[in-house]
Amino acid sequence: MSSKKELSLKENFSWNFIGSLIHSISSFLILVVLAKLGDPIIVGLYSIGLALTEPVSQLTDMQLRQIQATDTKEASFKYSDYLGFRMISSVVMLLIILLILIFNSYTFEKALIIILIGIRRMIFSYSDLVFGQLQQRERMDFIGKSQSFRGISSVIIVGLALYITKSLIITLIILNISWLYLLVYYDKKNLKIFLNDLKPSFYFDKIKKLFFLSLPLGIVLMFISLNTNLPRIVTEKILGEEMLGYFSAIAYLIVVGNTFVRAIGQAVAPRLAKLYRGKNIVEFKKIMKYLLVIGLLTGIVGVLVSVFLGEFILTLIYDQSYAAYNHVLILVMISGIFSYLRTFLGYGLTSMRYFKIQPYINLFSFIVILISSINLIPKLNIEGAAITIIIGAFVQFISYSIVILYRLNQK
């Protein structure tokens, strides 16, 4: 039996960073495999499935993991409450996805791909709930190992299944089965070290309180996801699946920076919550300043790499046809600067448990991105999609900066 002892901040960051990096790079490698074994159209089909299901899953997931991780006293809700709520919300997620399919004239193949990706997100939402409990106990080693297993096995499964069957649908079915197996026989097994009762509870008062507490975060994440995926959705509608395949494959190269930033944020979030709850604002501000410097430097490195090595990287990873869009990669990396800064500010606000303002910020940026997408993509093609991402990330960064400074000054 593994120890229940908390790990140090350095150990937690190391495990979370390694796991998140492997998992995220594996998600990127899946696109690489699809591009190598298929073509931009297959990449586009997979990408539109991700783009449509992610905002829905983010809405219904309601960031329960962060709520668990920052609930330092675990006085309001137990794991059983979160699990019961997640079971209800996951059903709602699938129903919303089905409604989206009903109101769109997709082919049977495209609709089935979207449903399978939605089911995969539902399976992961239960693993993410387990991660919330482990993160609260500052045991990111279990999370890191799970993410590593899931990421590495996913790349292998997609490569072998697609090579043998030549079918994206069969590949996704096999992938979903592997994720379900990992949830049942690894993630839940680790959680049993800390909890004996893993059964869900469905008390109406608990569900109601959790719903109203987490709904603002769900809306926030939905708009954040829409802000990322809306240019992809508009690109697919206007330019088609092939151009979406090019844009999605190129834009996904920002994954390394995102993984690095999120790993730090998730590892530091419990510590920030304790500092804020303990009214140690000086130390809270100090850590936030370090985070913002890290975010800025990470973004600058991404831009420099894309400028000097972008064409080589695109040719090496995909093929020469992708290298023709290196200017799009540079634009995407510029958006990363503001995106990384906004992400750290978001972790700061969540650690303060200041949830209600965030939906308004992201609603505003969503409107800006929607207007930009509609106007820029038809005129500038995928270059317009990349510029739209820059505009959205900048608006979010400025908005979050104003709110968090105001909140800290009040405190």
C-alpha cells in the first residue's frame, strides 16, 4: 500500500509536469499519426470532433477538479457528492452533443466520430474527478503516472489501429475502451488508498449547492474553450475540413507551452488557495509575479522557435505542404504569450474562489472572437483564424489583469 503522505511542492510540480507533458504531447502525436497515415481531411474530421465536444464537456465538467483541489478543509462536499453530480452532468453532456448533431447536416461518419470523441471526454471526466481528490491531497505522482500511461498508450493504439483498420471510427472505439480500462483499474484503485467509499450520492441539497457553486466555472471554461475552438468551427464551415486540418495541426504545436503552464498552475493552485485563505497576500502576490514572468518567457521562446525553426519543424513533423503555412505558426505562437499569462491569472482567481466574475470576462472575449472570426476568416483564410486567436487571448489577458488587481487591492 502506497503512503498517504503529501509530497513537496517541487515533487508535485515535477510529477504533474511530466504527466501533463507526456499526455499533451501524446495528444499532439495523435494528430501527427493521423496526418502521416491519413491526410489533412482525416485530421480535419478529428479536429472538428474535438472542437465541437470540448466546449460542451468543459461546461458540464464545471471545473470540479479545481473546486476539489482548493477546498482545503473538505467541509462542504465529499467525493461521493462530486461523483453523483458528475454522473448527472456527463449524461447532460452527451444529450447536448446529440442536439448539436441533430441541428447540423453532418454525414453519418462525421456524426459518429463526434459522438465517439464525446464519449472519450466523458470517460476522462471521471478520471479528472479522481485527480481532483489526489490533487487536494498533494499527491500529483498518481496523476502524473496516469496521464503518462494514458498518453503513451493512446499514441500506440491510434497508430496500430489506424494502420491495420484504415478506419478512424474503429480506432476511436478501441481508444475509448483503453481509457475506460485505465479509469477502472488504475485511477480508482489509487483513490482507494485515501477513500474507502467510492459510491455516488444524490442528495438534492448537495447537488443544488454544487451546481450553483460550479456553474460559473463551467460557463467560464465553456467560453474559454469556445474562444479557442470557435475559429476552428468557423474555418471548417467556411473553408472545409482540409484547411481545418492544416490549421489545427499547426495550431496544436502550442501544446508544449500550454502543458508547461498548466502543470505549474495546477501544482501551485492548492498553495495559492491556502495563502489567500490565510490572508498572506504578500506571499500570494509574490508567487503570482513569478508565474507571470514564467508565462511571458515561455511565450517569447515559442515565438523565437517558430521564427527561426518553424518551417523545418513543420516539414519534419508533417510534410512540406504544412511548412508553407509557417507564418500561421508564428501568429499562433504570438497568441500563446497572452494565453499563458491569462492562464496563470485564471488559476489565481480560482484560488481566491472568485468565480462569478469570470463568465462575464469570457463572454466578452467570446463576442470579440465571434466577430473577428466572421470577419477575418472569409477574407484572410486560416491566417484570419490565427489573428483571431491573438485578439481573443489579448482581450482575456487584459480583462483578467484588471479583475485580479482590483481583487487583491480590496483584500
